[in-house]
Amino acid sequence: EGFKKTLDLVGVGYRVQQSGQDIILQVGFSHPVTIKPLPGVTLEVEGNNRIHVSGSDKQAVGEVAAQIRKVRRPNVYTGKGVRYSDEKVRLKPGKSAARAS
């Protein structure tokens, strides 16, 4: 059965596409970012904003998922970025919240 991690891309214009075994991320940079999986790990794209990382080695699956997330971590003010599907991002109030009180 193996291990599986799911990542979501949240943000306007953020998308992912499959290219053979690799995936290509477009997450707001001027260039696309290509991620190559470790041996024994498979990357699957569902739609254009969900990634499934699966494999039999738990450490390798977690490592590849962490590499993908590291490309664009979730922003604490807007919530945009690459996050795990079960991750809850707590948004910080902006500058205007301090002025209101």
C-alpha cells in the first residue's frame, strides 16, 4: 500500500502540471520550477492544483513533499502557497488590525 502525502497549491495563477515523472510548478516566479522525484517515489497531479506524493519509503515520501512545499511556503498574511492538504494555516492580522484598536 505504501505511504501518501497530498499537497495543495493555493493562490491565483498557481498551478502544477505533470511532465513524465517530474512536475512543473508555476507559483508566481518569473520561471517555472521543475521537481524531480527521488527513486521509489511517484508524483501524480490531480487537476491543476493538487499533488499526490506516494511511495513505499516513508522518509523519501516526506522528503519529496517537503521539497515541493519549500518552493513556496504558505504566506501567513494571505494564505497563498503550497501546503499539505491537512495543514491549517492561521492567518495573521495585517497592519490595519493594529490601528483599529
